[in-house]
Amino acid sequence: MVQSFKSYTRGNVEIVFSNRHGGCSSAPYNSLNLGNHVNDDRADVIRNRELLYKQICETKTIAPVNNWIFLDQVHKNKIISIGNSFNYDNENPPQADASVTQLTNQPLVCMTADCGPLVIYSDKSIGVVHASWRTINAEIIESTLEELKYIDPKGKFNAILGPCIHQQHYEFDKDLLDEIAHKQGPHVKGETSDSKPAYDLVGAINHILAEQGIISENLDIDTFASTDYFSYRREGITGRQAVIAWLK
């Protein structure tokens, strides 16, 4: 069987990062596209989510895919907190780029195709963040941490960053990069492999986490360089992989 994900257990937290293999979508979404917003066949997307769920179930205990919290990601600093009374509609997911919860066996999902799938967690709470240059500029990582500390004031937080684009392949307009660096700091300026201006997404995320005192780890997978993953920068029209995280 094709392995469709990499998984990590961190204390009470289970984390799964999917790849693009093992699904049923046709090109250019081939094959395990989990995003229903990219003009792929909707029935294929639903099937792909079920296939991933079934494969995860072979080694882990996870709630049915209909209970996973997907987001309508809009590159803004908007976070939803999932509690017992949260009313979720799979057909109309909430507009947000991060979600947090203290509920056990409540999977949170963030979809990406170059942006950073970031999980921040303690023993009693988790959050997933869609970390793009826009959401980072809007301070979504700091806001997510603030929300997590509100629901889990005694928590000791760690983070893990999944597959995302690296600066070697993330060419950026110089004027826009200068503007972003003026707000975020010079550490976000990088270079591509052919010495053109680049945004250092990984460096930006790591810098914020370090400033917040968060111990973090990075899978060090470049989505542009690895054909095991969807990459919007490489392909344009393409599918989406995801991080799925939940408390045991």
C-alpha cells in the first residue's frame, strides 16, 4: 500500500502530515487532493478524505472524517476555538486560518500547497495554523498562541512545522520583500538557489516561535523540491495536502 502520510506522536498529541499519494484524483490534482476549493471533482475529494482516514485508522484512533474541522482559509488573522457547543457545517467551513481546541479526539485540519502547516500544542490543547507570508504578516502565530494560553494558561507549548516551501525556491518581488521585512524583520530576507530575492518562510516561522519561547521542530521538507507534495509555486493548478492534529 502507498503510504499517504507521515505521523508523529508528541505526548497526548497525534499529528499527521499527508502527502499527494494514494488518492483517486486525476491530474493536475493527482492523487490525494484534500482541498474541495481548487476545482477538483468533489466526489474525488470526499473519497480522498475517506481513504486517508481509513489509512490513519490502521495505526491510530481518530474520529470519523465528517468530524474533522476543515477551514475556509483566507490568509487573514482569524482563529476559531472549538468547544463542546461549536456548530460545524462540513459544507460551509468557517473562514479562518487557524483553529484551537482542548477537546479530545477532535481533529483539526489545515491545508497547504507551499504554505507552512504549523501545529502548536501542549498536553491539554492544540492549534493548527496556516502560516503564509500574509498570515505571518498579520501576526496569526502570535494570536494563536495567545488563544491557546487563554484556554490552557498553565500549558507548556511546543510546535512542529510540516512540509512547506523553502527560500531556495520562493522567489519574491524585491519591493514587496523589503516592505514585509520592514515589519517582520530582516531575517525573512533570503535568496533563491540562483541568487534572486526570496522570502524565508521557515526562517520567519522559526523566529516568531523562538521569540515566544516555543520549542519547535521542523520536518525540513521543501514542497517545491519534492514531487511527493503539492506545490502551488511549482505547478500553479494543483491539489492540497494537510496536517491533521488531535488530542488523544
